[in-house]
Amino acid sequence: MRKKIFGTKERPRLSVFRSNLNISAQVIDDEKGHTIVSASTLEKEAKKVLKRGSNIEAAKYIGKLIAERSLAANVKAVVLDRGPYRYNGRIKALAEAAREAGLQF
């Protein structure tokens, strides 16, 4: 998937990484080659709210958090980069929570 997806200034790439214990997301501008915003279940504020970082509840929290941070950075539209993961379970929950919080895909 990453070979086909390229984030621009107008529509940066929302890259999602999922492990067995955590989930993280980054909004990346590929033209400049830098991360605009990021969110992860490894952050202190996320650990206070979540019991585990590897469930759908955690994915929804990270999706909402990445959307809030993106909108604060004036990023309204993104391209979803799900990487090698299928669009179901935690990846789908993160994407839907980000959409509900105001990000456009």
C-alpha cells in the first residue's frame, strides 16, 4: 500500500502502525519528509485513560486524538495509509473515530 500512497501538503498521509500491544498513528507530509502530528497508546496521557493499548477502545481513542491534533494543525483532509494491515478491527475503528472527529478521507 505505501508504494501507491503519497501525502502532499493539502492531503498528508495518515500512517497507522499496529502491534500486538499498542497502536499509533502519524500524519506525514511526504513532500517535506516530516511528521506533522502523531498519537500513540504509549503516551502518558493515553496510558492514564486506557487499560490496554491493544483493543478497539484504544484505537478509537487514538483516532479521535489524532483528528483533534490534526485539526489544530490546520490539516482537514488526509489519505489513509493502513500499511500491510487489513481494513477491519482496530484499523477500521481508528479510521472511523477520526472521521467522526472531523478528519476527511
